[in-house]
Amino acid sequence: MSILKVASKKAKNGYTFKVDFRYKTNSITTRYVKSGFLTKKEAKEHEEDIKAQIRLYGRVKKIYNGTLNMCFDEWLKVDSNQLAPNTINLYKQTYNKYVKNTIGKEKLVLLKYKEIQ
């Protein structure tokens, strides 16, 4: 069974639930584990969501919990070396002027297409 009852010192009732199962993607076996659920129902719902993602996308989609500003800064560190210095400066100026203090503070997962547009 993929939902396990685990002893926990921090939980009120003395135990929590853990989702633990294996799945194959492109003939590679991967293990998914997440614990800390207070009820078996929460664990079961989470397991169903993850398995639905695997059926749809073939893998577990990681949700980026950062803000747009964090994403932009990360992009600058990783990919900006492929651009000319003047291009990077123009991108930074434009971003700082129009985005940084408005939607830049919002989490990416909460942004709607219209807001970005």
C-alpha cells in the first residue's frame, strides 16, 4: 500500500501519514515520497493528484513557489552570459521600470496571463 502510518513526536495524536510509491517513466523507475499528512484522507487526495500528474505529463511537475523577481534574478545568473552586456542592461532597466515593483512581487503560480500581458 502506498499510504503508510508513521509515528511522529510532533503530531497531536502521535502519528502522521506518508505517501510512498514507485512509478516508471521511459523505463526509469522513480520513487515518490512525501510525509507529514495529518489525516489519511489528505494523504490519499495528494496521492491521487500526483498520480494524475504522472498520467498527464509522465512525471511529477514541480511547482515553483518563488516570485517573478526571484525568477528574473535566477534567469540573470543562469542565462544572461549568452547575451550581450547592452542587451542585459536594457532587460534590467525595462524590468525594473515596469515589473519589479508591481507584479514582480507576486508568486509565479498566482499570476494570470492577463496580468503578465
